[in-house]
Amino acid sequence: MTGTGKTGNRWSAITYRIALAVFTRGPAAYDALKSYGMLQLPSLSAIKQFTSANYQPAGTNFEHLHEARKSYAAYIEEREEQGNPKPMNTGVVIFDEVKVVMKVHWNSADNG
């Protein structure tokens, strides 16, 4: 992990994800690991700040899909200009699955 655990430390996204995974499994275990110095972990306020900065609302992000469609249209035009055959205009939409951890409620909208 990057960092020393000192005030003002810049943690990597991976460290935040590990810290959040430990915290959601057991807030008391997180506190113990942090207080005993077994792992250098970001503070809870830093984790809350990280999750609020990366908040994704529930549901389909139509703006992102529209941007992806425009990007693909530009790709088709570029390929044709290079003399390549036109792509078949087929694609795949992948839906991400979220695992719900029992007995832990985390609202990233208000960090509660």
C-alpha cells in the first residue's frame, strides 16, 4: 500500500477499496486493525470523502451510453476513411452486478 498513514497522506484507489471492504465486513475490525497498526489504513473521513467523490447513482447512465454511441460513430467514420470495411454496427451492453453485504448499510450519497 502506498502511504504512511500520516495526516495529509494520499492513498491509492486500491487502498481505499481494501479499506472499504474491511470496513463493510466489520467496522470494529477496521478500528482494531487501524489502532493496532497492523495495516496502514485511511481514516473513516477519508473513506467517506473517496466514496462521495466516486458516487454513481443507481440505474442506467443514459448520458454515458449516448457518449459511447457518438464515440463508436466516430470510430466507424475513421475506419471507413482509412479504407477498411464498415463495421457491422453490433455491440454488447454489460450490466454490472452489485453484491449486497448483510447488516451494513452505506449510503454514498450522504456518506451515512
